[in-house]
Amino acid sequence: AQKVTQAQTEISVVEKEDVTLDCVYETRDTTYYLFWYKQPPSGELVFLIRRNSFDEQNEISGRYSWNFQKSTSSFNFTITASQVVDSAVYFCALSRNNAGNMLTFGGGTRLMVKP
Amino acid sequence: NAGVMQNPRHLVRRRGQEARLRCSPMKGHSHVYWYRQLPEEGLKFMVYLQKENIIDESGMPKERFSAEFPKEGPSILRIQQVVRGDSAAYFCASSPVGHQGYTFGSGTRLTVV
């Protein structure tokens, strides 16, 4: 069975602070995919990143960066110099490497960035 | 190139009525997925369909819920005799064949009163 845990249910920071959202996963598969999605107050789901389990390189995209540590089964997400527009619920998700593509989501972390 | 289209955006039903949620996948996408998000929770997989086939419905409640993806037209998630506990956001996603990860629609927010 697969499981994704986002232990931080809610984080509050002041604008321009850096913030890291934690994601820990469990799977018996050797090949899998990890994702992060953003859900702003408007409710839609915005895709942020997909990472293959064989690719452990960290990734940076503007103010966003992701740290994939296979040894600790973690895929953490850092926002540098946070902005009010970053306020949203962020979901980490895991899928198996099969044609099914079903995603197992974590419970989400609500990030509030205050001006 | 429109994304995944879901309608209606908001749906209010009285207890005992039927709810029909529609999802039009992205052009060229033949796989459709439905997820449910209960208030203050993450998304839970419900069903995976290809055209005219249900591939995996392991996340669907055994009663009152059904889904289809006909040869022509949108995918439909149908909830019969709705109850208050069905109130949730229902998201549809689509993907092309063999692709990992997919595009979500904006969701349908069902409220049962």
C-alpha cells in the first residue's frame, strides 16, 4: 500500500521568509513518481512538479525548490522569499509506475503568508 | 487548447436527489480519473476510465455512485440519492496514453442540503 504524509497541517509565515513543506511517503515499488500540487483559495489544482524515483537531483524553479531524498523517503518543497500569492494548500502525491496512474495524496499543508 | 472542463462548477442538491457531474478531458486524452476531496482533506482516488471502459473503480463507494466515459461526449460521475456526506469537491483529471501525471479540471463543488 502507498501512503503520503504531510505532517504540517498549517504553516504561517511573514512575507519574504523562506518556508519548507515536508512530505514523507511509503511505497514498496522501486519505480514511482512524486508530485506537488498547489490549491489556491479559488480551489483549482495547479501542477508544480513531477519527479521520477530514479532522478534524485534536486530541482529549482524560480523561488521554488524541491529536495528528493530517497534514503529518507522524503520529497520536501521549499519556497524562498515567500509572497502573499503563495498562500494556498499544497499537496504532495505519489503514483505507481503502471498504466493506472492513480495518485495517492497527502492531507495537504495550508500555507498562509502574511504581509 | 482548452484544459479539462468540468461542469457545473457548483451544484446544490437536496437529500435524495441525483447529482450528475460532467468532465470533458483535454483534446487527445483518452484516460479520465475522478477524485473526491472532502472538506479539509486531501484528494482520494475514485475511478479510472478509458473510453467505454472502467479500468479501476476501487475507490468508488459500492452503492449510489457510478461513472461512465462513453465513446462520444464527456465522462459522467453520477451520484444517486445524495446524502449530506456526499458534499465535497469532485475533481476530474485526464491524461494521454502511458503518461505519468495529468491535468486536473477546476472541480465541481457539490453541496447537499
